[in-house]
Amino acid sequence: MPTDIEIAQSVSLRPIGEIAAHLGLEDDEWEPYGRTKAKVTLEALQRRLTQPRIGRLIYVTAITATAAGEGKTCTAIGLTQGLGKVGRQATVCLREPSLGPTFGIKGGAAGGGYAQVVPMEEINLHFTGDIHAVGTAHNLLAAVIDNHLSKGNALRIDPNRVVWRRVMDMNDRELRQVVVGLGGPANGVVRETGFDITVASEVMAILCLADSITDLKERLGRMLVAYTYEGEPVYARDLGVHGAMAALLRDAFRPNLVQTLEGQPAFVHGGPFANIAHGNNSILATELALRLSELVVTEGGFGADLGAEKFFDIVHGYTGLTPDVVVLVASVRALHMHGGVSKREVEQANPEALLAGMPNLIRHIENVQRFGLPVVVAINRFPTDAPEELELIRTRCAEMGVPVALSDVVARGGEGGVELAAAVLDALDQRPADFRPLYHWNLPITEKLDRLATQIYGADGVELSPAAQKQVREAERNGWGQLPLCVAKTQHSLSDDPDLKGAPTGWKLRVREIRPSLGAGFLVCLAGDVMTMPGLPTHPAAERVDIDASGRITGLF
Amino acid sequence: MPTDIEIAQSVSLRPIGEIAAHLGLEDDEWEPYGRTKAKVTLEALQRRLTQPRIGRLIYVTAITATAAGEGKTCTAIGLTQGLGKVGRQATVCLREPSLGPTFGIKGGAAGGGYAQVVPMEEINLHFTGDIHAVGTAHNLLAAVIDNHLSKGNALRIDPNRVVWRRVMDMNDRELRQVVVGLGGPANGVVRETGFDITVASEVMAILCLADSITDLKERLGRMLVAYTYEGEPVYARDLGVHGAMAALLRDAFRPNLVQTLEGQPAFVHGGPFANIAHGNNSILATELALRLSELVVTEGGFGADLGAEKFFDIVHGYTGLTPDVVVLVASVRALHMHGGVSKREVEQANPEALLAGMPNLIRHIENVQRFGLPVVVAINRFPTDAPEELELIRTRCAEMGVPVALSDVVARGGEGGVELAAAVLDALDQRPADFRPLYHWNLPITEKLDRLATQIYGADGVELSPAAQKQVREAERNGWGQLPLCVAKTQHSLSDDPDLKGAPTGWKLRVREIRPSLGAGFLVCLAGDVMTMPGLPTHPAAERVDIDASGRITGLF
């Protein structure tokens, strides 16, 4: 099979104007970025978002994945292509790729095989510049905070309590913890700080949650950036550059339109982390797609305990958006892993391990059902899957009354997504959603945490570190207690321990820190080590990327 | 008078396709970025650059400027507009603005008043993402070097001799000198390093000097990044990611097309510093414009001792490009400064100070003439200028046989540039260029330095620090002695001391370090303190920038 980039480069793309017209966008409602990318104008957004939603929302999530991922993005794209094959008008909404992982382990993040969004190289490399804009806005604020410290510090910011770090769109472990301001007073104040990867910035989360430029600017102003010597919070608006930050984000705020390999509309916009942020593409893109398209497919980061839960409890709360059906992506190899098989052997048939790993799938199904949402299991097919193992999954799901479909979209594109498309359409017809969030925002923080831990992750309860207990009290005293929670825990387990596979029980969620993301509008609860600046592997993917004399890029995958 | 951004927003822009068509570009030779920006395709570049140059090149430079700058960019744009007013087809080629100064002291860098390139906000904020691409390519290499150090260090790189720093497109003094890799072995190797502003990156210089993707990649591979424990040079190609870096730069490599306020073509592309780099826009943009336009106006950074000299000695050597005429921008207030007037009083009439400051102008005129090029002095008019002082300048230049024209383009746009346009056209007709570079590249390094110091800067000679003497020997031993020189000295004086105004004599150029920029293809000779990461002022320009609910940006100037 050809590589992803070979497939992507072998397809003739439709001019982006055709895609826009097919969606019903007028000529003045979008602007081209090259011949095959576009951004929707702010005027069009303002006009369209006052109209009623006409589309039904299909939310793609996954079981707890292997390190390689289980193909949520491919499935979302391939399902869209499959819906197209059966004659339906569908649009996919995705997060945009970060350069760090592209050059690290992961390669590209625009789908794979015959289920991709294109132009693949451009989406993976800079795209329309949104992530760079987020990084610049973030780092402008950082520079202004440090400038304030070195120019008299009128706000009395404690240099040891600046919580606003810097960002870079790169996997650069060397920058996780740094000392800045060395070399004498002309170089500012010496202090310890660090860099996160840009998509971990609260600015990215805000970009994805704001519903207007005004909302964007206000959210930026609300961000907590430091504490004074007296322990009082300092907000971004106190530094006076949230207007400049919003100006830097003006174009990044506008959803990007591209296409699937089969010529359907794809909004690829925003990309917050699914641990310290909510992990879903911009609400503007999803809301817009729901005004333009009969069926809208979207996906969230990591497993259903992370991205999906955050969509249901955070995004829903800010927007009222609810899915009509949830597609839960599983794979034979991931179930093997949950059944105790080592990384090297997950591709070998092993029905016992598969059955032993099934509780992870079951737990995620039950979790989705707890929100009152119908679920369809999509088995993302790999060439090594044994038919009897696929049958075992079907049988177990049938016992639970949950529809299952094989998805073979990486190998076969839309054709490989027809079975899943049919199952999804059937669920939309037959299985009405009756959505209810897991918790009301006005519950006490510890009560909200307890619900998440026990009802979603399967823990026996929650253990707060002494520091976290103090932060909970502070948060409630500062009036932040009514915010939804964003638990930052490992994506490699339903628990907070990456080594616990399956559906772990008999453990407690250990929360070590509460970090208020006041602009995004949630309290990040850190459980375990959460990586906000990845490192590169010994041989980074960047070593394989190249360009020839004609400008053709190779080695992305 | 309205502000720059008010003027820019009051003008109806022509669709960029009209500008491209006016230049004779076919529809498939450019790609839109929004409705009023475009990039020329690589195919078009390959095709066009094999054709002969048809245009004449007008190079705009300046005397030693005040801290506020003397209006080179405005003059270049206004001259282009003036040439348009007298019925000539002219294109302007400029550097693109860096976000650091935009949010620091300077405000925007797309001209001013009625002499601007537009869309002004977009050119100043991210534009088409070129500078972000440069920063990403630069920082990818930095991350890979540190990754190499922490993954076995097969190349035996001495962590204390990594010369490749990181970059950020921000004025952030706090990052000038940092310690990275803190927090234990998982976070890499502890070492001292720092950040420069992105436009100071050698990658930016390369982007502006490379003539093809192949050349771009080769130059990136040639960059010196570190030394081994044994003192041997380590090049970027040894890390194996110069292909990925070139891939990241693919779109940034393509010249950007925008327009002047009066609807003429403007290529705004690349923006290297004029001290540690050569300070001129991309050669691709200039070469392309010379194939498409009868008259091409371009400008270089800082005074004629910096940007212009580097164009004549570095850019010419790599491309064969020579100007047909040089416009030297002067102003009454700058001549006051050179005559010893304090910063606060430069706007008050003071004919004696003006005459006392004249040697700076004269020296720059003689310098340009030394290259065999005809020169036209443009007096950039400020509202406070006294007529008798303007007359004094005219008289003095007339004595030297040098044409002078008043330029009133900031206040009056193209109409204010007609006098200058006429003088330039007259010089093109009447004053043939007989270009000769200052030195042959194959002279010894110290001989080249001596020529620059004595013949351009007016020094008595050169003093090399012991370290620089050693570096000269090393450079010659390593085979880098035949590269042209790029002197990094203050832009505030013809000398290496920013406080010496006028045309200082009786001093020696003190060179403290030789820094090989092997990818760009020159040896940077550092004379005095050269700032490669600016800081923010007490009240950064960012505090004034804002955006309203409709997305209109205000406060750029």
C-alpha cells in the first residue's frame, strides 16, 4: 500500500471554491488560502450562527488506545466519506495538527491511507497559521509580564508565582524547565519557568470555545497569569494586551475549510490538548457545519473518558451542543493490549487476550450511555485482524444491544466506511438521544471530581494532595468553584496510572494540583504526570521529511 | 492627519488577481492568500527566472538615522507611487515586518501615512506566515541538536559549544540568556543558551539569498551549529533535518504579492537583520520583479553603510544584481542630530546644526559613489522642516553634483513622490552606473575588513580582539576565508560607537568576534554590542492595539 502522502498527492483536489459552494457558502463568505484551503469570514460566521442548526451531530471517540492511537481521525474522515458513498451530505470537523508530533513520533495528523483530509502536507505543515498565531499571542503576554516585572512591577507580581509560561510548537524537552533573565539586569528578572507545546496553551482552548471576537477578547482578559506578593490573582487584562492578543488571533479565529480525499467539506480548526484542555475542535467550526450540512462528524482527543467527557460536560455547557450519536472506535490490537499482551505482540491473534481486554470497551460504552447517548462501536480494521476475533467483539456488543460496524476506511476510503455509515444512519433513525451531563456545574468541586472518578474512570474515590485541597478552597473562595472540571490524566488508561489496562478498579484518583483556566472556563485537575511539552524520539520523524527541487514534500505519514 | 491604520483602512483594495494580471502573471502563476495577498508559485519562479531581466533597479537607502528611522520604507513606497503618477510601471520590493518591533516601539513596518503597502494590518500581523515558518525551521534544528545531545551524542557535540540558539518573533529580553534542560535527565542536558528574534536567524538570511529549493536545502545543510569535543565544526546536515527544514520553508520561499495604497504591485518578502545579516528582501522577489516590471524599487535595512553595502558586496556577489541608481534618504531632523542637537530638539530649525551634520550625508554619498553608482538624495519631508534648511541641503548637494528631490510621500502619497520620481528617472537616463564592489571575496579576511573600515565607515583601521584573531585564523584554515563579510555594528553611527554622530574620524573598528554564517554564505564580524533580541519599552505598542466586535483592528501605526 502506498504511503499516506503518496495517496494524498495522487488525488486531484477540487478547487476550494467548489467545496464552499457545495456547502452553500456565498462567494463573499470565504477567503482562499492557496487554491485548496479557505477561511470562512467573520461576517459569514456572524450571519450564519444566528440561523438554526439543521445538521445532526455524530461524535467520534475511542476506547483507551495504544501508543500508536486507534484511528479516531481516520474513522471520522472515513465515516464522512462513507456517508457520501451512500448519498448523504456530510461534513467532518477536526482538530488541526501540531508540528511537534508531526516531527516527533506521530507523523501527520490529517487521517491516513484512503481516509485523509487534504492538502495533507499543508494541513500538517503550518496550515493557515492558526497555531503560530496562538503561540504568538501566548508569548506576547509572557513577554509583557516579564517586561512588567523589569519595569517597576507596579502590579506587585511575585516573580516566583508567575503561572503563565511560554509556548513553542515543537517537541522540545530541553525547554520544559528553564531559567530566564540571566546575564544582568538589562536582560530582565532571573526566574524559573518553562515552555509548553503551543497546543497546550490556554489560548488554544479559548480559541476553540469562544463564540465571537468579543467573547474571545474577554476570555483572554480573564486568564490567570500570576499572583501578587500578597497572594492576589493577576489576570491577563491587568497587563493590558488582551486586545492585541485578540487582534493576533483574528484570522486564526475563522474556521478553515478543506476537503476529504473524496471531495467532501472538512473544517479543520483548533487543536487543544485533551488532558489539560478540552480536546475538541473549535465550536465555531462545529456550529457552522451544523448550519450548512445535513450530517456533521466530529471527534475529540484521546479516549472517551477524556475528549468525549469534556465535550459532554464542558463544550455542551458553553454551547448547548449535544451529539445525536456517538461512534466509539475500538481495535483488535488495542483490546489485545488491554488483555495484557505486550506491545510487540498486539498484532497476533489472541482471542483470550481479546476477551480479557473487553472490559475497557464495555466501560467506555457504558460511560457514553450514562450521558443518555446512543453508541455505535466502530472496529477500525487492521490487516492483521483475525475474523474470529472481530466476531467475538460483535457478539459481545450484540449482547449489550450495541450496534457494531467494521470500518476499513484506511485501506478502502469511503467504500470501507459504508457499513459504519449505515449503522450510524440506522442509530440516528432508531435510537433517540436523551442527553444529560454528568454533573451540574454548581456542585462543589470535590463532588464533581468524585462523580468523574467513580462514574467515568471507575475509581473508588478521589485523593486530593494537601496542595490540591488548599487550591480547591482558594478556587471556591475566589468564586471559581462553579466552573466545570477538566481532568488532566494519562490517556493510556482509564485510571491515572498509564500501566493499568482494561477497566481498572480498586484505585483512587490522585489529584495533585488544581490549575484554573479561567479564560477557557474550567478548572484543570492534574492527576498524575501530565506531559505538556513532549520530547523527540531518538530518530525523529523529521529525519524522514524531505522536499525535492520541484517543491514536492515526501516523508510525512 | 489620520493615523496610518485609518488611512490604510479607508482605501478600497484591488483584488490581488488584478494586481497579478497587471504584472503579467498568468492565473496559474500565483495563489491567493485571502482576497488581497498572494504568493507566486514555485513553477512560475522557475519559469520566470530563466528569462532575462527587463527592469531597472532603484535601490533606496539612507543616511545614519535617528532612533525613529528616517523613512526609507515610506520613501521606497512613495517613490513607486510617484513613478505611477508620472505614468510608469513600477513595482516595489520590501522586507516583511517582524512582530517584535510591531508590538515594541516601532508599530507597523509597512510604510506610513499615504505611502503604505496594504492590507496593512495583515502585513504587520503574521502576513502569510513566512516569519513563523523561519522560526519553526530554526527551532526544529535546535530541538534536534538538544535531542541528539540527550540521546547518546554520537556526533560528540560539546554541549558548551553549541552555537545554534533558539528564536522567537517577539521582543523578549528575558530570553536573551537562559539555562535550559533543568529538572533532571528526562528534560535533557543542562546548558546555557539563549533566544534571538526570529528575523535574526540565519535561516531568514538563507531564505532571502537562496535561488531555488535545492539551493535553499543545501544552504540550510551547510549551517554551522556546534563544535565537537575535539573542536571540529558540526553542520546542520550532520543532524539530518535540513530536508524537513526546507519542507517547512516551502511556502515561505515563495514571494508575497500585495499592493501599494495606489494599487501598484508590491513584493513584500523576507526580512533579515541588517547587522548580523544582509538586511535586504529576498533575491527571488527582486529577481522576479525585474522580469515583470519596467522599474523596480527596493530598499535595505539601516543606513547605507549597512544594508546598501551588503547589497553591493554580498547580494551582488551571489546574484549579479546591481542597482541602476541609488536613492539616499536624508532628513532635516537626522542632520540636526548629526550636528549635535539632542533628541528632543531635532525638530526645531537650526541651520548651524544642519550644516554641522552634513558630513554624514556627504560620507554616505561618497560611499555610494565609490561603488560606481549614481545617487539621488531624497529629503524625506517632515511638517516641521524649515524651507531655508531644505535649501541648504539642496545647495550642498548641488556643489557635489548630486541631484536632490523633496519627498513628501507620507503626507501626500504618490503626488508627494513625483519630484523624486522625476529626479530618479532623470538619473536613470543621464547617469550611467559603472558598478564595482568594494572588495574581491578572495582577499584575506583582515584586508576585506580593513577596506570596509577605512573606505566605508571612515575608520583609521581595524583592531581585532585576541578571540577574533584566533577566529580569523580558524576560518581561513576551515576554508571559509573566501566568504564576503557581514559587519554587525551599530546602525546609529557610521562608526562602531552609537554615540559618535556625523562622520567620525580618528577611530578604529574594534572587531570582537567572527561568527561564520556558512549557510547564508558570509562571515559575520561583530563590532560592538549588537542586539539580536530587542526588549519591550515600558509601554509597549501592544497596549494600544485592539480589535472590535466586527474584527476591525485599531492601534497599529
